[in-house]
Amino acid sequence: MRVATRGLAGGPVRPPGGRRPTCPGSAVLQSRKGRLLGFPADIRPSPIAGTWYPGTAEGLTQSVDRQLEQAAVVTLPGTVVGVIVPHAGHVYSGIVAAHAFRLLKGLRPRVVAVVSPLHLPYRGEVLTTGHAAYATPLGPIPVEQGLLSDFERHLRETAGLRLARVRDDQEHSLEIELPFLQRTLAGPFHLLPVMLRDQSPTVARAVGQSLAAVLHGQPALLVGSSDLSHFYPDPIARQLDSVILGRIEAFDPAGVLAAEEEGVGFACGRGALAAVLWAARDLGADAVRVLRHATSGDVTGDLSSVVGYGAAAIYRSAPAS
């Protein structure tokens, strides 16, 4: 996996144990015993609030809502099953992500499975949080512990894979999507967080199949988190990204995974993308539409070395009338 090292435009900036900014109020949420306003007290504090996105509820609400308003209104010929979105700092990739998240306005899933890569060297092939909830400045999001246990069991029994749990992780690529979900979905939801350290075809397919198995019959959404090419000149990045986006739109998870080996396209979360595509197909999705592509150069003006971002919707086509 190509690991970015240049900060908010794409890729991690700190190893485990590094100093992290905390979400305002998260220390209070964590330090209290018992339950707080109906939420578990064991809440993962945000390591990226105030850097990768605004650190206050007011600032974050205004920022996310502004990007959602700027995103194009798209009508799909069917029902959204999932979205594919980038995971750089909101100032860089938020407007691209907003094109997908805007489609979720008014939906009421009970659970949202967010699948991301794991850029940092924690042990394990497939990981999840060891906390009971995630914190953002917009409030805590509880983890769906029952479905997470079902996912863990299915993954172990069908693929021999262990689901590792990590606490106080520094991974940005899963959390960065949560404020958009909090501002678009019509009601509270539970989170099923999955991070892939091993993005091989075997692991990605197993994760996708296990997600579909536990989400079947649930009011659920899938979110696949990935940036695209890293640190190429803008024209080359756009060429590479077009290959990945073409394979996404062709609903070809195996092709997404093969692109890097073929040297024709790159995505730091290729395994997460493939897993979500496989899960969505098992849940009845039959089509994908790419909604937006951009690079960090569109924000910074520096086209010499950019990170690519793409957004797409995965949906179940409406029956022909």
C-alpha cells in the first residue's frame, strides 16, 4: 500500500502514540463514569477534530452544510445502498465527498458500515475500535456491538480471519466521514466500523461477504473510504484516477484491486472499496455512478504533486415500470 505522508491532503501525519488534538468536550465525555445522555461513557476521542476538520460543533456544522449545499443535486434511478468517498481533510476533499453524502439526506438507516484502510502499523489484518462509541464535535455515535460481534464471528468461521480491536487509534480515514453522516441522515444511527490493514483480494472479499451477511435485512448503508492516486503531477493523476473510477463504475471490485499491480491506477483504500462493492452486490445493488472527481491541486493550485479524490453512489436499480 502506498502510504501518504504529507498531511491533510491525504495520508497519515502521526504514528501511534504521537501527540493528537482532541475533540472539544471529549475528555469530559470519557472521564465520566456510567452513561452520559444515554450514550456509553467509553467514547473514542477524536484525534483529528480541529485539524482535519473544524473542532467545534458550530464550525463543523457550518463547514459541512456549506459543502453539501455546493454539491450537485443528483437523482438516481434506484435506491442507494452505499457510497464511495475520499478521506483527506475536509478543506481538500470535503466538496467531493459532499456529492455522495448529499444523496443520503433524509435517509434513516439503523446502522452505517464504514470501511476504510488502516494507514498506521497496528497489528492485525482486519481491525475495529475497542471503544463503545466514536466522538466528533457533533456528538457521540454508538458502535453497533451486536452486529460487530456477528461480523467478527462470520469472518472467523468463513475465512479464518480475526477481528482485532484497537483503542485510542490515530486513524483518520474512517472518522473523517462521520460528520457528513451526522449532518445528512435524518435520525440517529449506529456505526459498524471496519479498518483494513491487509487489502489483499482474499481479505477484501471475505470482509465484503461478512458485511453483507450481517447487514442482510437491516436498514443499513455502506460507506467505502479511499483517496485515489498520491503525489503525481495533475495530468498523470487524472489519468490514473480515471482507470480506478472506471472500474468502480463498472462494478468491478477485482479490477479495482488489480489496478495497482497492473500499474494503471492507485487507491490507498482499494481493499475497502472492493469490500464495499462486494458487500453491496450481495445486498442487491446492481449499479454504480461516479459523481465527482477532483485533485488537491484544485484547492491548492499546485499541480506538480497532487492527491486524487473521487465520489460514487452504489445503488439498486428501480424495477422497470
